[in-house]
Amino acid sequence: MVTAQTSIGQKIYFKAFLIRNVEEKFLTLFGKGLLRGTVHTCVGEEVGQVAIIDALNTETDILFSNHRGHGHFLAYGGPVKGLMAEVMGRSSGVCGGIGGTQHLHFRNFYSNGIQGGIGPNAVGAALAEKIKGSDAVTTVFLGDGTMGQGATYEALNTAGLWNLRLLFVLEDNGISQTTPKSLAHAGDLGTRARSFGIRSESMEAGRVLELHALAKQLVADIRTQSRPAFLHVTTYRLRAHSKGDDTRSETDLEDLRRKDPLPILRASVVSEIGEESCTKQEAGILKRIEDTTDTCLKDPQTSYDDFISSWTRC
Amino acid sequence: MLNSYVVDIRKTLHAIMEEDERVVVLGEDILDAGGGGAFKATVGLSTKFPGRVITTPVCEYSIVGVSVGLALRRMRPIAEIMFGDFMSIGFDQVINHACKYSGMYNRQVTVPLVIRTPMGGGRGYGPTHSQSIEKHFLGIPDLDVVAPSHAHSVGKLLRRSVERENPVLFVENKLLYPAALFDGSETIRVARSAGTLGYESVRLMNYRPGERPDVCILTYGGVSRLMIPVLEKLAAEEIRVLCCLPGLLSPAPMADIQDAVEEARRVLIVEEGTSCFGWSAEIASRLYASAAARLAAPIATLSAEPTVIPAASELEDKVLPSAAKIENEVMKLLSHD
């Protein structure tokens, strides 16, 4: 519950806590054989995502997300039940269980599982808004792995060329599936967009309040100036690429866990509202996730007849 | 005097943009300052609708990808890909984006996108600017592949494509651009019908009403250019040919051709793309399933040789289907009892 007394830090913390625990629940369900397919979690990256997406007007702004999109979805305001049911393949999912984890849609939120392809799609969405005369900002989330795709640079070029209201967010977690950045990229990812005449900023996700303020400033400037911007966020992926084992050493992972912004943010929240109030709110979120899981497990899949009836048989 | 093929497309683009503010045209070199497109289909548009005609960098992946984003946000983009050969670069956007969003979001969005592109050889452009690669786009769920011949009301087919809520690949033909639209001659009758999914279907007949055809030729797009002289010549030899030119290639337009096949009982399928695993193979397999007992001869097919398309003129002529090759196939079909 966000009240007048709720600080930005609290708002970000409890949303990030929700995302963290929804995804931990997914991994648990996967382990029990109650989920299938793949689950790319953003564990460790939530705080940065919430800080950035809070800068958007989720009524009118547009968001394109990727294969690791649960956090973006919930931060945008997507329904917990709709997400969990979707990942679990139920008819009550936001896409009827047809899309699953990587293919989510809710209002102005769109995700797809192909690396790089959403860049030009986001350019098209931003161009549509420009032609319509709206001042909506489109945001597209990319990972450092996606910086290997040529499509990303086409999107930077056209967004800069056409003066679009488009925010590129590069969540740089330093690893693309199992390949470290050092084996994938030459030069500096954070400054590449500058050669397209696009304002670029870099920030570490752990500096939550500064990141939030920076995102707000960028979004405001994009809106008033009708120019794109590029936000390079250093962030940490604490879990494996997908379900399954991590290829990184335990020492490296330990090091990353120490940088996890969530417990650091929690400490500051506790200093504001006290341990008891924080734990109580957390317990409420955890109960909501448990209850939602139970409901989803009972929900049916979309009927085959409903599914197939919308397709032209070749 | 009827419009030429390209003028019909151009006039229709003007009319569609006039009528519907959601229509946006994008592609390479399409501004009037750049000549109005490599094949002049967009002449005049950028002057008349400056904000909605967008010249792009050389980035076919993005031309399609940006169009997908426009369509998702309820615009009606018409993208031009300068040469059909370059559709390979946009293929991922077609199959994994344009044709996925609606289905995977459980039909909560639509992607009303038209991609216009010219295929076809015969102009000496050589291996990478002469192909007919539409077969790689056939059978993709949610994608309509449409190919106007010069006997179609080309503009009407384009209008139908823009009306559709799903993505459409609109395959034009380079050699047809300057050709006058064909509406019959002393020898050849033209019959038009609404066709599968509302895409106009055309039949050419070189015999009198009430007569029965000896052969049915199924083909599409630029091959229509060869069909006129073939039908004229065979008429002189009293060989009655019913040529079906469906406007829609995929999903398979069986309703447009089934009765013609059953009436003629001898069938030749012609396509300009390379042989093997193409439109003709799919149509033939369906006809064997639905009409095998009615066929008087095995279905014949004719397509390009499975080679690169040579730049040298004599070689190019030999690789691609020609009027002589079509006549030869017809004669072989007639030799079956």
C-alpha cells in the first residue's frame, strides 16, 4: 500500500520484493515439476527495474520487454495472478497461457523472446505515437547479450534519426546466458549509443534513489525534447540464465550476492518503518503469492477449441 | 486504356492514404526527392503526405520491424522492400514478430501490416536481384501471401491486403510494372471472382463459353506475362486452356482452383521460383488428395532450374520458365490418353 508517508525507497523495495519472490516461487514450482519450458529470472535485477519503470506513466507510456521480463511486467503494473497463471500455462494467464513466460502482453506492455527484434518494434511504436501527436514515451529493455545483435544498432540509428521519444535501457548483468561480456563485446557498451547522437547515461542499479531520479529526468527530457536516450544500468544476475545450474563459480556468485541491492534497500526501509512493519508487509506479499499459486494450480488450460478457432486453417 | 501495373499500385496507394490517416508508407528511396522508389510505385506520395511517408536507411530488418511496431500501435503500415531478394533480411521479423504477436498474445492485438516487394527475373539483374523467393514465406500461420498478375485488378488486391488484420506479403513483379493491365483480347476471356479470403481470383480462357478446356494451368504473379502469348498461340492450334491465377498463394487457395482442375482433368502448375518444395508441390499434393480420381494425367510442374539466376541473358532465359517451356509441358500433358 502506497500512502503519502511511503517513501520512494519503500515503494521500490516492496515491489522488488514481490518480483523476487514470485520468481523464487517459479523456480520452486519448476523444481517440483509444476512448471515446464523455461524460466528466465531477473533475481538481483529487480530493484533497478522498479526504479526505472516507476519513472514512466504506465497509463500512456509503452514498454517493450524481453525474455527476462517478469520483473518489467510486474513493475509496469501487470497483474500477479495474470503473470503466474501465464507462466503456468493457465487460461487465466494474461495471454491465456498461449504465450508463456517470454511472451507477455498487458495494456501497453509487450514482450518477445527473440534477442534484438523488439528494438525495431519499439521504434515503430514510438514512431506511431509521434505520428499520432502523443507525447507517450516508449521504453525498451535490452540486455548486454542483445548488444551483439545488429538489429539493436538499427534501432539506435532510426530512433536518433527520427527524434523519437524512446528510452533504451541496457541492463548490463555482465553475462549472456553463460558467456561473459569479455568474450562477447569489444569496447564499451555504455557509450555506443552516443555515436548515434543519443544522450547516454550510466548508473549502477544499487544506487537506487539516484537511478530513480536519473530515470525520471531522462523520461521527462525525452517527453519534452522528443529525443531518445540510452540508460546503461550495471546490474547483477544472481541466478542461472534459466532454470538449472549456474556455470559461474561459487566464489563469483558469493561476490555478486554481496552486491544484491534488495537487502541493502531493505535495511534502509527498516530504518524508516522498523523491522516489524517491514516483516509484516513482506508476510502479506508472501501470502498473496502462496494464495495465487494455489488458485493458479486449480485453473484450467485454455480449451483447444477456443484456441484453434482463431486460426485460418491452411 | 487501362493503367499499367505500377500505376495501378501507385494510384491505389494515393487513394488509401487519402482515405485512412492510419496508413503509413515506409521504405528505401521512396521519397519524391529520391525518385519515388526504385520502381516508381510511390511517386507523389511524399509530396502529398509528408508526415506519413518515411524514407528509411538501408535496413530491411528494421523496415519490417518498425512496421510491426506501427501495426501493434494501431497504424496501418505499408512497407516497401526494394527487391524481393532482400526479404530474407526481414524474415525473422515476419515469422517471429509480425506473425507471432497476435497469436501468442491470445488475439488481444492485431498486426495489420502489408509488405510490398517485387520478385522475378528477366531484367539481367543477376543472382541476388532476380529471384522469386516467396516460397519461403508460404505456409506461415497468420501470413497471407498475395501475388497480383497483370490480369488482376492490382489495386483491388492491394486494398484487400490493407484491409486485413493480419500481416500480408504482397509479391509484385518487376517485369509487370510497365505492363498494361490485361482485361481480355479477341482470343482470351477474363473471369474474375472474389476468391479465397476476399483476394480477387482471375481465370483466363482461350475458348468459347460452354466449351470444355483441355488443360488447366495454375500459376500466379509474373508468369501471367507468359500466359497471354501461350494462350493466343494454343488457341490457334485449337488447344483449349483454362489458366487460373489466384490472387492468394498462401493459405492455399484451393476453392479458387478445384473446379477448374476437375473440369480440365489435365493440370500444369507453373511458378517462377526454383523447383522443389515450392507452391506447385503443395498445390499438387492437395490436388492428388482431393481430385486424383478425376485426373487424366499426372500433374505436371514447371519452375526455374535449381541454380543461381545468371546475369547473362541467354542463360537467364534458359533457367527461368518461358512460353516455349510451358507449351512443351502442355503438349506432353495432351499426349496422355
